[in-house]
Amino acid sequence: MLALLQHLAFRRYDAEPCEAADEAIRAWIAARHAAPVELPPIHGYRWKTLFLPAGTRLRIQSPLQTCHAEVIGDEIICESRAVSPNQFVTACAGAPRNAWSEICLLLPGEKFWKLAGVRRNEILRAGKLAAAAASSAAEAIAASARPPVVPKRPEPARERRVGEERREPRDVVGEDYEDH
């Protein structure tokens, strides 16, 4: 409701908030009852935290040779056989190596090759930034929903009545405490 009121104020919408809320709820209900949209299945290869969509090209360059592979369907295909990233590196380099630092990727629609480890770090960094942004947005919404803090007024000083004596604190080192 708070978001709706803020939206109405920002857009200078002339309708009453209850009318706008009614309209928004009816639109939400209509959208829920609409026929679900069938999305085509997405094919690709899941490499730990990295998703390589179908059509992604993989390349390993060494001083002696350059090897290529491609994601077809849900598999990485190198020389007509399905391989894992580690198997691809081992087959091309002749020995096991860190696939993240050896394989360059060219995703569909992109123009430049990028090292797999660099792409993975970019995705992890983007995920952390998105989580931080969501957290700060949630804190801002929660803060705006809280009522403002009103400072308490100090109590007025108590006035002494006429004839009221001021009491002095007892001396701790008096006669009663000498024996202890």
C-alpha cells in the first residue's frame, strides 16, 4: 500500500488511493487468471556457477595448437563427442589444467572472447551487487514505513517547597563503620 501511495504521489495521479488500489488489485487478479505463457526450453551446459547457452563456442590456445568446442543442446561437443570442460582442457593441452584459466568463451551474440574465469567472477560480482542493492532497498522501504521518532520532552525540574530542607547524604565513614 505504501508503494502504491508513493507511486500515486510521484505520478500526480488524480484518483483516490482506494480507487487506484481497486484498479491494481483487479489487474493483478486478471493477470493471475490469464493463460500461462509457454516458454521454449532453454538448452545449454551448466558449468558450476556459469551457464553456457546452446551455441556458445569454447577455445583453448596453446603455442602448438588451437582447439575448439561448442555447446550443442545440453552438451559441450569437441570432435564429435561430448566432453566436460576438464576433459576438453586435458584433450587439448595433453595434461590436466585449470579449465577456468585455460578456456575462452564466446557466447551467442557476443563479439569478443572472454576467459571463463573472468566471466565467472563478473557473474559472482554482479550477484553480490544485486543482493546488496536489494538489501538496501528493503531497508529503505522498512525505514520509510516506520513512524518517525519523536524525542521525549525533558521533565520540568521539581521545585522545592518553602520550609523543605535539603537532605545531606550520610557519611559512609561514620561511627557505625569504624569497627569493620
